[in-house]
Amino acid sequence: MLNEYQRRSLKVTLSIVEKSLRDIEKILNKNNYRSVLYTFSNNIPPAVRKKVSLLISKVYRTIRNLTEKFNLQKEFKYANREAFAKLPQCREMLEDTKAEKLKRYGDVPAGLDNILNPELDLIIKFISEMEYILRDIRGSCKSHKMSEFF
């Protein structure tokens, strides 16, 4: 019914929708918490959470139907790869926030590089260590049967 390119496009779109809905489910189930730079307040009333969760499950069911109808192959994702993929962007953003790069937003006070850059370098070092640790985890989807996980 669909050619390979159409099937791939449909799979990518449905995967993005599914991932977004998983993220929304996490938000719905989060309690209030304080982070370093922000506070998260779950202001969604329980009744609304329940309604949204029900709608999300209906979307999952429809995605499952489309997956079967168009023979879309399930992808196996590993936590280490998912986490690892986010780290290079963090490192890049930190590099772009160093004192010399902040000049693009206006004058930078003298000595800022001595205060800001060492702290940013420390964060970058920790991120690099996380990359090393996560990269070192072995695993291949070929070594697991999908039924082992579902």
C-alpha cells in the first residue's frame, strides 16, 4: 500500500508523536519539585490528568493499529544511547556560553573569563565523563528478542 519512503515517513512521524506523548505522560505523573534554576509545579488537576491520559492511550491504540496495518517495524532503543545523544548538545551550548562568546550580547566585564569559564569547564568535564561512561555500555538490539521486554 505504501512504498518504503512513505512507510519510513509515517513511522518517523508516529515515533515523534509517541515520544512526545511519553514525555507528556511523565509530566502528568510528576510531583512538584525544585531544581537548581527552576521549580516545577504540577498544576494539572487530577481529573484533567485522567482525561488526558485516557486520550493518550487512545492515540497509542491508533498508532498500534497503523503500525500493524502498514507493517511498520518496531525500533529498539537503549537508554545509554538516548542519554548519550543529549550530551553533545549540552557541551556545545556550554562552550557557546563562555565569556568570549558572550561578547555577541554586549560588553563583557574584564575578568569574567576567570570567573565563568572554569565553572563551565568543570560542567563540560562532567558531561564528557558521562559520555565516556555511557558510550562504554555494550548492547545491541540483535542480542535481545523484543518479547523479552514486553
